[in-house]
Amino acid sequence: MRKIPVSDLQAGMIPAQTIYDSKGTILIARGISLTQSYINRLRKFSIREVLITSNDEEKQFASIFSPMAEKAASHAQNLISELSTHRTVNIEKTSFKIEQVIYAALERAPLQPYLEMMSQNELLYTHSLRTAILSVNLGLAKGYDYLNLDFLATCALLHDCGMGDIFCEDDNTHAFEGFIKIRNNTSLEMLTALVCLQHHERFDGQGTPLGFYKYQITEFSRLIAVADYYERLVSLQNNTPRQAVFKLAAGGGTMFDPDMVKLFETTLAG
């Protein structure tokens, strides 16, 4: 590794560190190849120098950021572009940050087998990525720092990992199955397992699998539940974005934390 002044950076170089601003928002993720736009952004934020990997270390990063993660990152980028085109959820100003947070999460080695599993089911794969994108956008609106955004993205990507090879909206066992799967993986945080367990709980206590209610449900679970529901309404149940927004709003206080519904509403395009 070597420190290189930002003025000497070139497209294609790979940072050996994640760089974020004074508010904890990610500017460039470790292991992601620099583009000219990324370099310009670093200059804009007056970053003086960046730790860059050597050729040998680049090979190490390549083995961590696997072809499966590269595929997921490319797919996520396309999904972000699609959401920007629909102009229902406003992500034009946050798309760069969302992309970087998602990339940083996908880089994590423990996620690779789950990405492999999810890629076998296109519905599950796309739903998980879109839910992660929407969740990170909500996390940015809530003012989460980089560490929390990273955890949030990981939790959202894996929230339905208990589905297995078949994606079924009426599967009432996948939340607990996902919890067990993540809990048994010591490389992943317990918070991720709790999101798997709780993302179908309801604010009024009428959800599954354990009937948790209100603030017994972790904040990430309450946030991801909103993103998950909106995504399923639009992509899997053929609602228009407008219909999905109305149905989501109707669930505030019963299905969902009303504060999370209000947060979602702040991210809608005017």
C-alpha cells in the first residue's frame, strides 16, 4: 500500500481504505475501482491523499470482491438507475452514496455464499437488492452514519435469506429460517439475524413469527419492513408506485412504525 495525493490519482486505482466525510457518509468504498467522477468527488471534499493498494494487494481485493459480488454491484447500479427513472422515490441526490454503501456491503466476504444462493432465484435476488437500495435511502434520510448504513445495507440484503431457492410471499417460515441461518454464521452480526427474524413483525403486535410489537422490534427491522413492503407491492404485486405509497401509508401505526412511514414519505419525489 502507498499513500497517493488526490492530484495524482488515476482511474482504475483501488483504495485500500474506506473514506467518508465529517458526517460519516461514505465517499469511496475500500476495494472499489476509482473512476474520474469518484476522484473529482474526493477533490470536492478536500481529501488530500488516499491509501492505494499495490498490484499484489489488488489481487487480494479481487478475491474478496468476488465475481458474484461484481455481478450484484452491476445489477444494483442498474436498479438504482431504474428507480431514478420512475421518479417516485427521490434518489437522484443520494444515488452516489447509495451505490457506495451497497458496494461496501457486497465486498464483505461472509456475504458471498448468500449472494450465490440468492442469484439462483431472480425474484429473490432482485427483490433483495432493491430492498437494500430503498433501505439505504431511508437510512440516509434518517441521518445514519457510515457504520450504521453499512450494517443496514447488509441486513437488508440478507433479510429474506431464509427463503432458500424458492421465493414465496406467503412463506411464513422464512423469517425464522433466516434467523437460524445467520445466527449460526459467526462472521455476521446478531443484528442481521434479528432483522431476518423481525422484518414481518407488525407495529400492532399482529405479525409473525413471534408477535413482537412497537419498539420490541429493532429499528433496522422497522425501517427495512417499510422498504420491503413497498418493493413487494411494486415489483411482485403489480401495484403502481402511487398505489403502493397509499397502501404503505394506510399501514402506518398498525403494520408499520408510523415514524418510519413518515420517513419514507420524505423520500418521495415532489
